[in-house]
Amino acid sequence: MATNKQTQVRLDESVLEAGKAAARSRRLDFNKYVERLIIEDTTGARAAGMAAAQRLINEHGTFLDDLEEQFDAPYAQQQPGAAA
């Protein structure tokens, strides 16, 4: 069974808060979030995911742009009583 090793890291307060917010949004504690970032970075998993995302954009970007426009269209119209 692997044991966890404790370490200390100094971060700018804004970086720490952004990291904690990102961890919360993923329902992870901060330690697990940092651990996953390191694992993804050192195993190539992050690069593979980014490459897959880029392929998706390259192959279907126009469709996704059109879909986004359709979803945004109802909100683009000026609402009655709204400031111009």
C-alpha cells in the first residue's frame, strides 16, 4: 500500500484561491486536485486530452459554432424595458 508524503508549497494567494475554486467545482479536495494535475501532466494524459479536444474542434468546430449561435439567439434580442 502506497503512503502519502506531505510537502509544502508556497503559492500566490490568488493562485491558491483559483486552485481551491477549481477543486470545489470538480468536487475534489485541494490535495486530490493538485495530485491529479501532477499525474495528468507527468503521464501525458493532459496532452492527450488536449489533442483530442483540438481534433474535435478541427472536425466539428463549424457545427459547434452554429449550435452556439442558435442557443444564444433568443438572448441576443433586446428585452422590453432593458437599457439600450
